[in-house]
Amino acid sequence: MIEKIDIGNKCVECNEDTSFGSGRFVNRIPASVDTTCGDKEYEIEGYLCPECNQLECDRCDNLIGVDEDITPWSLGLEEDEFEDGAYRVHSECLTSKEKMIGEKNNG
């Protein structure tokens, strides 16, 4: 049986405070992680802070902020990846061609 542990306003990844006034309140999202200690299973419930919720850019390997990633679908393309095999990139990492496609399809 999985035991649930609520850590309140703490981030389930870095354990930093995400409460109002902490500097991590904006863009935090409810989250949980599963972990095992010995033969016991736990579900840790809390939040995911904006820093831990960032994703790596497939082109420059820098982190992309929450909801700032660009995918082929974002540009109105039906492909699962860009021509170079990338899937999730910064807007700064888009090629000129990709920027033009995005402007054409998204106004």
C-alpha cells in the first residue's frame, strides 16, 4: 500500500518553499512524486516550483521556462519533430524558416 505524505507548500523536487512571498509562488503547479524507502512506497504531494518545472531546449541545452517552449505543433506543423530532429526549443533557437512558418500559421 502506498502511503501519501503531504509536504504542503514545498517543491517535490528541490524541497524549497513555494508559498506566497517565497519568490516561487507564481507558476508553481500541484505535483506529486513516488518514491520507495526499503520495502515501503510513498507518494509525496506538494508543488513543483517554476525552476524545477523547466525543460531542456533540444538545440542549445539551456532550460526553457514554463509555457515558453516551442514545438512543431506550436507552429502549426503536423510533424512530430523539426527537420533537425529537435522537438522542444526556445523561440530564440527557431530557424528563420521556422519563424516564418509560425508567423504565417499563427498570425
